[in-house]
Amino acid sequence: MTQPQEIRNVAAIDLGSNSFHMVVARVVDQDLQLVSRHKQRVRLAAGLDTQQNLDNASIERGLECLAMFAERLQDFEEGNVRIAATHTLRQANNAHIFLQRARDILPFPIEIIPGVEEARLIYLGVAHTQPGSDLKLVVDIGGGSTEMIIGDGFDPKLINSKQMGCVSYTKKYFANEKLSKKNFAKATLAAEQRMESLAHRYKKKGWDIAFGSSGTIKAIREVLIGLGYSDGIITTKRLEKLVCALCEWETIEEIELSGLTPERKPVFAAGVAILCAIFQSLKIDEMHFSEGALREGLLFEMEDSFKRSDIRMRTTESLASKHLVDLEHAAKIKGQAKEFLQQIHKELHIKKSSELFELLEWSALLHEVGLSISLQAFHRHSAYILRNTYMPGFNREQQRVLAILVRFQRKALKLHEMEEFSLFKKKHIIGLIRILRLAILLNGQRNDTPLPYLSLSIEEDKWSLTSNEEDWLDSNKLLHADLLTEQEYWQNAGWELHF
């Protein structure tokens, strides 16, 4: 008798600068079957003002789209939906307002991901949807940023994200809606200047085949087919002819090209200019279109064989190694912190399945990365590194949580410096800060003498540290003194610590 197949429904949403996309799939045993794709042109980037704030109209367009997506996802479990926001929400100072309102419409967490993380996921989406494991160049021109990746099989080797996109370049170089050789030359030169710092590394690395993904390159392919190039392959000569064809019209509004949709038309010229610059800078011979992109990357990473925790653990271990972290000492603190959280997670209202457990462990492993810079204020150096380093598998808020945990691992608790979160509750982060501080302090002497078994308990926000050995502090005067100092820090922050 055959075993029934295990089926679950998953979905991935990409909140791009120009369009929002959703792809829905079924996971049948180990196979991923795409069920449907949904796309809505939102033009989020067009709503960014000079102070980098989203205007109300663009926020409303985005929320209307999410309301439509929500209808499709009514019966989906939270762990089976991933939503990634890209360049425009990375840039927007008031992104938190959009995220707060979005949560009321779509009850799933929205991750704002760094540009290089976006690039990694795009590559993963392309790699899974293209046969063969050739060395690949992948280019994705979005509304606000362009991602370029060279990878081998499923492994990205060279990753970059540049702030040049078809929406932002339209506003800057085609603001008058005029189509002219002069406007194309300005836009192309600006993109070539952006490419200058990385072109050499890409050409040196090389690739066997080049792919373009997402809307801009798909539109260029469709238009080239309309111009008679039935294979849809993009080349430098064909791009040059496309620019000439576009310049036959005086304004963007007048463009009439077979294959060009009304939604894509306003930003098409800028997208063509950016791709021309990339072809020129990297000396690309030809480029093929790939259906896979960011949302497919998000989907495939939800499969068991690509668990994000594995990627993030590799990232953490690599960063610890790079900064010469004392891994044996860090492992002790990680174990102590995990044990404490297991003891009090119910009192903190943190579920055992919460990724806060993992974030606490990773922060313990990485709390001393700043020592590679200087012992003085190393907790601040550690926070800076974790906030600004590219960490594959982590979204922006997860990195901020790690940075905050290590920032507050020692010294005075200047909690007014803590920022707000959208994926996590502040009270939970404060609980993790207390646990990490205690785990670090208890192992601060770095000797081989094992600590007795310690219990952590909470009663009406009063934290108590006890041991089955009543005189455990009598033989350790230094630890006792450190705990007294820590008790003062807690009192100044309005917390209670007893031992």
C-alpha cells in the first residue's frame, strides 16, 4: 500500500519598487509545483519624495494590492508564506508605517531584505528554474536597484546590488518624458559609472551563460520578438537597434512597440539604457530570459533541503571565523543563553518554535566579533559589524536584532537607543538582552571550572538567579562582584535582578 503524499501550499511575495508579485505553489513530497502567478503594478518608487518618504497615494496602492493577495492566502499557515520587500522600502524613512498598516491586511511578516540578500535569492530562483549547472551570470533590473550575480550551480560566487533601477532612472534621466539620444546617453553613462568599480571582477570571473530575470528584461525580450528577433535573445546590436527604434518617438507616451504593455511603457526606456550599460561594461555577448527570480528563490528556500537556518548557521560560523572569535568560549555562552531561555520562555511569552531562540544563539556566537577591531567598546564594534556586514540568509531586521543584542551585552543599558521593530516585539528583545548579559557575565572569567547548575526564574518582572549549591558565590568573589555591578545596571534601567 502506497503512503499518501504529503502536500502543503506555499506562497512567496516580492514587494518591488515597480510591481508587487506573488507566486503560489504546492509542495508534494520533495517536488515544488507552481500553481499560479499574480502581478500588480504599484509604482511604489514613484511615491518617494526628496526626503525619502513614501507619499500616501503610493502607500494606498501598495495596501490595495496586498488586500487582493490576502484573499488568495486566507487558509495559508504563517510558516508557508514569505514576503520580501526590496529597494524602495529599504530606502523609505517611513517604511514602518507601511509595514504596520500592511500587517492589518496581510497577517504574515514582511521582511525588508538587503540588496545583496535580494541578489542571492534572485540567483537561487534562476538556478532552480534553469537546467544545467553552468557558470551563470544573472542580471535583474528592478524599479530601484539592479542585482548582478555570478554563480555555479546553486552556489552564488560574486554578488552585487547597485542603486540603479528603471523607476529611479526614469525620474532622473527621462523626467521630461522626452526620448532622445541625449537622454539615453546620460542614463547609460550614469549606469556605466555605477558599474565601473565592479566590472573588472566580473569579467575576470567569467561565465558560460548569461540570464536576465524579472520585468525589465522580460519586456525587452518581448519587444525584440516583436521587432522580428523570434529567438528573443538579447545582444548589444539588438539593444542598439531598440534604442534607435525608441528614438523614433518624441515622448514616452507615444511609444508603440509590439510586445510592450501599457504598464511597462513609462519605465521601459530607462530599463533599456541600464541594460545597454551593463552589456557594455561587462562585455556580454548575449543574454537569455529566465522566468525564475526573487519570488521563486523565496519559494525554493522554503523547501526542507534549503532551510534558511542552515544558510544562516553557515553565515554565522563564517563570520565568527573571519573575526577570529574564540569559538569554545562563544559556544559556552550560547549553551547557557539557550538553557536560560528554555527555562523562562513561557514567562516571556516566547514560543519554543520562535526564531528568537536562534537569534539569541547566533548573537551569543557573534557577540565578540568586535574584538577584531579593539577591546575598548568592542560591544559597539560588534554591533556595527553585525548591522553592516552582508549576512546571507538574514533579512534587515534580523541583522538589527543581532546588532542590538550584542550592543547591549555589557555596560550601561541606554535603552533609549533601541529602535522599533516590525517583525518582533520590543519586550521579547529586551528579554533576550537580559538573558545574553547574564550568560556572558557568568562565563566572563574564561576558565575551565564548570559552573553549578543555575536556574533563572521570573516573578512579576523580578528575575532571580539561583543554584542547587547555596554557597556557589562564596568561592567566587570576582563573579559575585560582577553580579553586584550588573544588579546596579539593571536597577538604573528599571529592572530587578536577585541572586
